[in-house]
Amino acid sequence: MTLDQRAVEVLRIVIEEHVKSGEPVSSRRTARLHAEQLSNVGGTQVATRHGALSCDHLEYANDADAAALARAGTVAVMLPIAFYALAEKAMSSQ
């Protein structure tokens, strides 16, 4: 498991434990997540499953991520300048 995948797993656990406590993840649906910026590790799926307001970056999001965003009503925030500022070489073919 990569460090990014581990971070997404920890995020999932934190959200699920918070939900188990009986408290809403966000009473005003304000949760935002930077997801799939440098690789696709599943952040979009976790965010949409828990009602995030938005997912930002998404350079490596795939069709399943787009479908999850649409189903959840989560806003996809594209930030293409970050790709160039980080001197990335190739966009995802997904």
C-alpha cells in the first residue's frame, strides 16, 4: 500500500468512526477534499460516499470517479494550473 493509499484509508476510518459517534460529518456539507491530483488512490470515492461538498484537482480521476461525483452531487473543481506548476509530464489516460 502506498503512502497516498494509506492516507485515503486513514481518512475513511476517521470519517466512519466520526459517523459512528452519532455526529454528522458536516452539518452544512462543507467537507472538501483534494483528490486524485498526483495519482488515483480512491479519495474521490471516499469523499463522495460521505457527502463531501467538493473534490479538487482530479487530474487522475477516472470514469467511475466522475459517476460517483454526479451521483453524490459533489462538485468537481478542476485546477489545471497546478498540473503545470508541479511540472507534471503526462496526464492520466483514464
